Amino acid sequence: MIKPDLIYVAGAGRSGSTLLDILIGHQEGYCSCGELRRLIPAYLAGELCSCGRRLNECPVWHRVVERWAADSNLDQEGIKRFARMELEYTHPVGARAWYAILGPMRSWSYRWYLDNKRRLLEVLTSDLAGQVIVDSSKSPVNLIHTARALRGGVMVVHLVRHPWAVIESLSRGHDKAHEKGVQRDIPPRSRVRTAVYWLIINWACQVCIRLSRCESRRIRYEHLVDNPTDTIRKLCADARIHGEIRVGHLCAGNRLRMQRTVMVNAGAGLVAGAPDRLAYRLLDRLYRHYGC
Ligand SMILES: [Zn+2]
């Protein structure tokens, strides 16, 4: 198995991307980075790294961002401009993001954004001294930007979780808790809205994987938690997972990243709820479509 330069985790929110990021990053020669598309916006907002420090005080991210800004000749205004573009161009259903990947012309501002993204990834690659970057940004459109910026060397993992479990998870909101890694209030989301969101994002992942022409694997969250070693072996040849897994420096992601260590519990992927309901059976059929 040829090692890529970057493993990109794509999929819907609450599908277990942060857990997958941590498990891959635990392997020799791989490094968990969290949701890289949020790095610069989160850095400017003073959000926390998984090491417990603010990103601008974390030795890893402070070094990377300072060197990137110097290499790219970006002052504070330039960094803020890049942060705004990063959120806009990587928004999973944003019009500007989709125009950038499907439109006939690359605008000047998109080329500027892509150049700076390329330099950011180059600085990170050089800082990690040859380790494979693990980016759990999830956004399918951002996969295209990342593949264009790196000009190859990207392996995509399309992570799919049962929609019923995603609905259950998103129907529970969270209050803002900075120290727990919840940077803003997350209101509960309606079941219908989540079902539509799950369909659109997973369809967009298939489209963007095809457009990116990157090597790809599809993983079910339920298989990952039931048999993590075999699942990670699909991505890293000699995977080993046992005991507690240490969490490194993830710049953004689910609140799971704020734990110092994580454990994988077999059976945690089981879907709770009412499996006899029509809505469940319909969603279950859609999920089976992603057989892997
Ligand atoms: Zn850190």
C-alpha cells in the first residue's frame, strides 16, 4: 500500500469523523490534525486545540500558522480574508463553493485562496517531517480544493454512519462550553432536516470523490467501532489499536477531541430507537445503498 500525503475524511457531521481521525493518527507515521478547514478561522477566534491550549498558544499550530503567514506574505487583514474564504469555499452546500469546483472559470479570488491553501498544506507537511496528514474536515467540496492544492497524494475516506444514529445525535443540542470544545450553542435539529442533510452530504461525497479522481475507501462507522483494527487496516497497512488511544493536536472537531485519551467500545455503533417504524426502514434501505 502506497502512503498518501494526506488522508481526507469526508462525510456527514456526527458520523464519527473525529474518532476516525484520532485512530488513524495513532498509527506510526500518521498525524491527526482535526478539521483543517477550520484551522485559520478557529485560530483567529482563539478556539482550543485538543491539547487544551488556545490554538495561538499551542506550540504546533502557532509555529505552523506563523510560518505560513510569513511564507505567504500575509498580514492580519490577509489572514482574516483567507479565514472568511476558507469558510465560504468549503461550505458543503454553499453556492460559491460549488461554483468554484464546477464553474468554467477560476476567479482571481479563488486562485488566491487556492495558492494560500497550498502553502498552508506545504508548511504543515514540512512541519510534520514526512508524516501523513489526517484531515477530518468532512466537507465534500473541500476535498476538491485540497486535491487541487496538493496536486495529488490525497486518499479519501468516505465515512458513513446509519442515518437514524445521525438523526438521534443531531436531535440533541449542546450548550456552548469552550473548555469542552463546544465553541458555540448547537441547537437541536429536526429529524426531517437531518435526514435530508444526510442524503445530500453523502451524495455530494460520491460526486466530489469522482471529480477529485483521488483514491478512495468507504467505511461504515458501525464497522469502525465494532472492529477498529481491521477497519483501520484498510487505510494503514500495519494498523494496531489496543487500550487507550492518546489524542494529539486536533485543531477543530467534535468535543471528543478534548479528552486526553479515547477508548473504542464495540457495539457503540448500534442504532437505538424504534426499528419497526416506516421512517427507520426507509432510512435503513438508503444506508444499505452504501454497502461496504
Ligand atoms: Zn495543541
